[in-house]
Amino acid sequence: MTAFPEVDKVCYEGPQSKNPLAFRWYDENEVVEGKTMKEHFRFSVAYWHTFRGTGSDPFGPGTMVRPWDDGSDSLDNARNRVCVAFEFMEKLGAPFYAFHDRDVAPEGKTLAESNKNLDEIVKVLKDEQARTGIRLLWGTANLFGNPRYLHGASTSCNADAFAFAAAQVKKCLEVTKELGGVNYVFWGGREGYQNLFNTDLKRELDHLGRFLHLAVDYAKEIGFTGQFLIEPKPKEPTKHQYDSDAAACINFLRAYDLLDHFKLNIETNHATLAGHTMMHELDYAASQGALGSIDANTGDMLLGWDTDQFPTNYYLTTEVMLILLKYGGLAPGGVNFDAKVRRESFEPIDLFYAHVGGMDAFARGLKIAAAIRADGELAAFVRDRYRSWDTGIGAEIEAGKADFKTLETYMLEKGDIAPNQSGRQEMLENLINRYV
């Protein structure tokens, strides 16, 4: 029995289409800069929002109509939910999905019972992956939902919480490997602090570093070769999270000798909360060789929290794709829709409208970014702006052939700097508008 009887396979119909269940821009076989769109994006559906989201908020209970879900934590309901999820992803044409362990399988009264439940659902996931060819982009453990993690997981003041979290990640790593997952994500949901008066910050950071080293060691032991990812976020649910933005994460990884083992999973709404643009976070991470994957969503600029809305803004997706094309793409990461339909969009069909729009927005952004790069006007401006570094004193500085004494001599002889040139910000913004 189908969960979405009104939907056939979502197909590409072109820019003139008015069909909300068809792609206007996303043609998975279209080649852009040497790769198909399917290869560029590696689109992934977030199991937690799409198949577990209820539409609840602090002011009211859930609103989502999900006829296939009886609301229980039974294994039968979890099995049925998997089948619905794969029907959705197959009809959408998404090649990947992502999950937390507690999204797909009910948590038991004990760790042993939770592990047993997860094993039961993994059997169904494996069958559905084999039937559809859909793959696991990444797995992760929910180390923030259960009250045992109210002080954090690896950064908890309670050593038992650290131990339980380690056991949970051990199991989730095994499951991710069994399902062929190509990445594994750490999101520090409660790895931070609310108040420094009761916090030993240095000790907590040391414990977090130790935890991640233990994960690296166990991955080697079981032969898991997927990419480890850390997802930056500055706040929510803690006042300050240790993985606050790309720069903080990279600094932490360097300080604890983990940079060779981890890259970053950058999320748009988290970048906003950190006071950055998504373009900034992507460029910074990629410039350090640490960009691994992205969570595709957006926030509401009038709201100060993580709203996880679907991305539909072509300017946003163009900026993202300019950076991804600049640095050669995301694989083995992908574009994961860590986004949820609005509380008011409660019917099952709204899940399709949201994902189709998000995929189209990224496809449009890709085509715009590729056109900007092909024309070369933007790149030429940037090259010209930095031309003083290509020869003379600039080239000597970059080559490490200058020191403070030689630079002083140079400026004493020259007297003052060459005149600065305009940054032409408004002209360049107008240039981008020509393509959008």
C-alpha cells in the first residue's frame, strides 16, 4: 500500500513547467562543469525532520498528518516508517538519506535493548537500500535527547554519561559501516555550557578531544573508512557550544591533533546563528581543506533561532555553489536537507513540495554559478584587485623572501603605498543580479 498515492516519480519538466510536483531546474543527468547535477549535489533526505517531525512547538502540540504512523515507539511502527521513507525518497529521486540512531529505531529501557531494536530496523534499512539503490550519506548518534545528556555527553561532568555516549557511538559506527554509510557526523548538541561558574571549560574540551580520538581508534579497528564530520553551531540548546563555527572547530581539531581525521558539515542556519553567512563558513572551511558536507536549509532573519526552513532563495544557493565549484565539490559529502516543513504545512504532500523546491533552488544556483564562472568577469576583477601580489614586493612576501627589515627599506625608499583602488561592491552586486 502506497503512502503517497497522488505522487508518481518526480521528473524534470523544464523552466516553463507549472507542475509543483516536477523539477523546473534539477535535471539529474544535465552536465555542468564536467559533472552531472546528481553528482554535484548528492542530495540527501534528513530522516529526523521528514519522517519524525511532528510540527510541535513551545506553544502547541504537533500538527502533522502522517497516516502511516500510529504514534507509537513500537518496532512495527518503526519498520513501517522505513518503508514509507524509501517510497518517498524513491519517488523524489534523492540518492541519499541521513539519520540519528534514535530516529530510525526506538530507544529501549537499557542500552542492550536499544542496540537490539536498532539491529532489527537495520535489517529493513538494508533491504530497502538494496531494493532502491538509495544510500546512507551519513549516520550519527543522538547524544542530546535523553535526559542522561542534560549536562552534555562527552563533555558531561558525569563520567558515566561519557561512557554511555561512547557505547552509543560505538554501536552507531558499526551500523553506519554495515549500511555502507560514506560519512559519520558528530553534532555537539549539548557539548557546551550554560554558565561558566559551574564549568571546567579546559577539562571539558580535553574530554571532547579524548572522545573523538576514541572514535577514530574504533573506526580503524572495525575498518570504517567513511569521512568523520563535525557540524558547527554556536548555541541552542546550550548558551555556548564548543563547536561554535568553522573557525572554532578547525582550531579545536588542530589543537587536539584531529584535523587529519575530520572535516566539517556546514549548515546554513547555524552559520546565521554564528553571525556569518553560509558563503563565509563554506569558504573558510574549504580554504583550510576542511569542507566535507553541507546541511541545506535557511533561517528566518526576523527570528533569532534555528528554524530549519527549506532553501528557496536563488541568491543563497548561487553563493553556495560558487564556493563548492571553486573548491571542486563535496564528495564524499552531499547536500542534506536538514529542513522541516512549516507547522502549517501539515499534509504529506507538503513534504514533496518542500524537497522539490529545495532541489530546484540548488540546481538553479548551480547553473547561475557556472554561468558566472564561465564568463569570468567576477574572477577577473578579483585577480586584478590582488595583482600587486603577483610581482615585485608582493611576490617576495608570499614567497617568504621578505622580512621586516627589507619591508622597511622598501617603504623608506618608496615613501608611501601605491594608491588603493575601489572595491566596487555595488557594481559586483549588480553583476550578480545580471545572472539571477
